[in-house]
Amino acid sequence: MSMIREQMLAAEKVTALQWRDNALYLLDQRLLPQHEQWQRYTTATEVALAIREMRVRGAPAIGVAAAFAVVLAAQQLTHRPHSEWQAVLEADFVELAESRPTAVNLFWALQKMRDCLANAVQQSQPLAVLEAQALAIFNADRAANLHTAELGLQLIREASSAPQHLMTHCNAGALATAGFGTALGVIRAAYLDGLVECVHINETRPWLQGSRLTAWELVGEGIPSMLNVDSSAAHLMAKNKISWVIVGADRITANGDVANKIGTYQLAVLAHYHKVKVMVVAPSSTIDMQLSSGDEIPIEERDGAEILYLDGQRVAAQVDAFNPVFDVTPAALIDVIVTERGVVQQPNSQKMRELMLHR
Ligand code: MRU
């Protein structure tokens, strides 16, 4: 085990989801950082709602939650013949798939569970087979986080051995995954390696994943961090503060385009202008080779109330609000995509194909 891996395991503090006593426990991310409240889920419908309402969020985490939700749905069927399970569970698969549209990890995990179900119903203990598959999805994400952290750290190290100013957007941390985080996994590893001067956290309007979640995770681990409004990114880059923008992803298409939290695209444009490197960190479950480019990614639009109101109080004039919560960064603006399968520098279709063929 690498030294960094050992240190990351020793420093682990935050988890977003737990599977125990045949139930799914989710840390309610709407209440952070003021309240650390865990809720117990026993039905797929409850989990679908938790995903929709962003009690659990972040691409890998919602995939893992959906996988366990299928197990919860199957737990209600133990009195029925196995031959009926696929038909009965169809409604649960549909409900879970409709919870959020952009992060492909959700659909990837549901497909894994669907494939597993087809095999499980031929076995004597289908529930145990489904549970093992959901746990495998959980554990694979944790393992991917550790590996991408090491690969990303290597890239930072190769570029400079001096402590760095890094910028991140949204929350791609432990709260967004089954493990240590994607972008924050790399940042954690860089910190443990002495390479972090300061992490600049964009607050990430309107849901404030940066100020509420990323700041909570980083400060909790003593990682030097500073919060800034999203619109100060250009200023920080112009002052030569930032060497890397490090973000996660919700869907990466076959040509290397990346959907991530709204604002990522403008950060990448700014980074290009200021010669700041952009690193996207994601497990390969975030890669959607079915879509040829980012134009085809469904972009979630949420209620305008998220912009019009603050703490339940209307702050905007009588105006309509447009609230897309993801955007697409073209591959040409990305220096490197880091996955557990390997690293893709200057991504394009051919390199993405090679990455996905390579085992
Ligand atoms: O709307 P959210 O909070 O689910 O959006 C999350 C992001 O955009 C993350 O950057 C992405 O899911 C990667 S998480 C490892």
C-alpha cells in the first residue's frame, strides 16, 4: 500500500452513506454544515426522493444510493416467486432513473443492478446476490477514489514540488462519493504530500455545495482553505494565485467533453486564458461512451426558487429565473482527465476509446 493511501485511510472522517441492518443510512446534505443528521431509508421510493431533493448528491454517491435502493425494493419481495421480481421491480428502476437526469453514474449503477437481477432471479438467494452487487459498486467507488487520488497527486508533483494554490468548484469530496472524493481525493493526497498552500473553494451558487460541503470537509481535516464567491475566480487567477483547477464530473462523453456543476465551463474558459491547468477527476462509471459529445447530455434545470429565495425569503425582484445546474466544458479546455483506469491528457475521442478498451 502506498504511503499516501495509508495516510488517506487513517485521515478518513466523512462518509455520505452507510449500509447496515438491511437499511440505507444517508447523511442529510441539505442540513450541513449546521446539523449532522443521518436518516434511515427502507424503500426505493424514499431513496428516489432523497436523490431528487439532494439529501444525497454528487454523481457517484447517487449511483451507489440507487444501487442500495434496488436492494431495498427487492427486500419487499421475499414472499413472491423469483420469476416475478423483474416485472415488479421495473417501477422502482423507473422511479430511481427519473430522480435526476445528468449524472450518468445513476444510470450506470441501475444498469448494473438490472443485469445482476436477471442473473439473481435464477439463484436460490437473489436478495443476497443483489446486496453483494450493491456492495461491490460501493467498494469499487472507494477503491477508484484512492487510485485517482494517487494519479492526480502524481500530476501535481510532476508539475511542481512547491506548495500550490488549488481551486475547486462544487463538492466532489467524500460527501459526493462512497469514499474519499474525486477532486477532493486528489486535493487530500496533495495536502498529505505537502503540496497544498491553499485550496480556493468557489461557493457554488445557488446550492452552495462549496461553502456548505467542501469547506466543511476540508476545514474538518485541517486543510488550508479559503472561500470565495464564484465570480472572483478570474481575479484570483489573474493574481497568479492558482496553479490547478481540480473538479469532478457528472458525465464525460466519448469525445472527452465534461458535464459538471454549473460554473465549471466558465472556470475552464478562465483557466485557459490565464494558463491555469484544469484537471477533471472521476471514476470510469462517469464516462458515457454512448454519447458522442456534450451537446447530447441532458442538463438538469431546477426550480427558480433556488435563486429567487434565500432562507425562505424572496431576495429577487419580480422576475423569472433560469436555473440550469450543470454545464458542459468542451474537451479542448481540459488538460487532463484522471480516472482509475488511467490518465487522459488533452482528451479526445481516440484517447477516450483507448482508455475504455484498456482494462
Ligand atoms: O448537484 P450536485 O451537487 O449533485 O452536483 C455535484 C457535482 O457537480 C459534482 O462536481 C460531481 O457530481 C462530481 S462528485 C464526485
